Amino acid sequence: MGNTAGQMGGWFREPVGGLSDLTGLRMRIPGIGGEIMSRLGVTVQVLGAPEIYPALERGAIDATEWVGPHDDEKLGFHQVAKHYYYPGWWEPGSTASLMISREAWDELPTAYQEILKTACGDILSWTLAGYDEANPAALQRLIQNHGVTLHEFSSEIMEAAWRESNAYLEEQAAADPVFRTVFESFSAFRNQAFPYSAGNEGSYARFTFPKIETG
């Protein structure tokens, strides 16, 4: 019932190049992303939104991730960290979900079930369209008005993140039968969808995107 599209890789007080730059780096990043970053040598911190800016400002943390340009700009991270990285490989398409127990769902009248389905679908479309409109303008402001430098994570970091992420998922699947059921379904779909997107959407993006001058 909501999607931010692909998120950014976060704000860093100093540039990071290879894996060695991650060793000992103190970064606010929760969840599975934090687990993988920890495996890459990062000292992971979990902080709530109001705590992030002060911690970054006083040097208690060296980096943080949040969402993307539109939301990040509002929290002012660009004032204390000028290096903005992409992609947010741990959240390439974050979707918020409305979770309802099967028992409670089955008790609802059919009309109410359809209302909920429709509302969630509309919210998903609305939020995704909103972020697609707001993020490019916010990123342009961050670069042009606030002196932010945009960086791409190095291939060394991306390869290590890919390797450790898949190892983590395999470990979870081996330990939990329910997780394995979901993971196998997800993997089968990914193995089919990635080549299609890389060929169709990927070729379009590689050709057209460089033709547009950006900030």
C-alpha cells in the first residue's frame, strides 16, 4: 500500500571507495541492510529519525541512509554530510504492506474486502507517482543549491554486497521452512524477470538516459 521506488545509498561525511573504506565506518542502517553492511565491516547503528541528524552532525556516526532525495532533504542531512551515494541496493523498491490476519480478513463482508484492495492499490500508485515526481527535483536542488556530490558505489562494494546478501538469504532459507518457500518463489521469479528487464528496460535506459543532461 505504498512504494518509494528505488531508494538511495545514503549520506557519508567522507567518500568511500572500496571495501576497505567500510571497515569500522559507523553507519545508521537497520534491518537486513544493516546485517549485510555489518558483514562488510561496517559498525551498524540503529537510530530513530529524530536522532540521526544530531548523531551525524557531532560525528557519532559517519554515514546514514534514509529514503531518497525528497525525504532526505527535509531532514537536512546535506548540511552535515556532502557525499550522497547510490544505489540503495538493500531497498531497490521498498513497498509498505497492510498485514491482516486471515481470520480477520475472512470475517469481512466481500464489499469491505474489495474496498480495502482498491484503497491499497490506489495508495500504491499515488505514492509511487509522487516519489517519481518529487525525487528528481529534490536531487537537483541538493546538487545545485547545497553543494552535494553524487557518487555511485564502487563495483567492489556492489559485488560484495550481492554475494553477502544472497548468502544471508540462503542461510535464512536453510533455517526456516516458511522462509524457504517464499525465497524459492521469489528466486524463480527473479531469475525470469531480471533478464527480461535487463534486455528491454535496460537497453532503453542505457540508450536514452545519458542523452539527457542532468544536474
